[in-house]
Amino acid sequence: MTNVWGDFMDKTDFTDQLQKLKDGELNELTVQPNDFMVFQEAFMDFDARKRVVGAAQKGGTVVYTFEKDQKE
């Protein structure tokens, strides 16, 4: 996966994407198998990681969504 400048995503990019997911700016975050280890670093440091839900897709891709409270 690349960022908006065409560079490969790093931990900071994934941290930003996770925050956007939490804030509702993104509906989902798709992580390709070759990016998973870098994503995992950002995910483990993310304060709301217990509310990030991943669904495995065919080929090893994982699509993450953020589980909101019923009142949100």
C-alpha cells in the first residue's frame, strides 16, 4: 500500500489511518499481506485497538472497521 505521495506506508501512515478510522473520516482500512507487519506495529500502539475489527479476505487482505458505541 502506498500513501498519497506514492511512498510505501510506514507506521506513522498507518497510525494516521487508524485515527481517521476512529474519527469516522474513513469507513474502512484495507491492509495488504505485504503491509501487515508495519500495520501491526501501529495497531499495537493504537489506544482504541480493541474497537478495531478486522475481517480477513481471500488472498490475505484484511479489511478493518471501527466499532462505534450504539449512541455514537
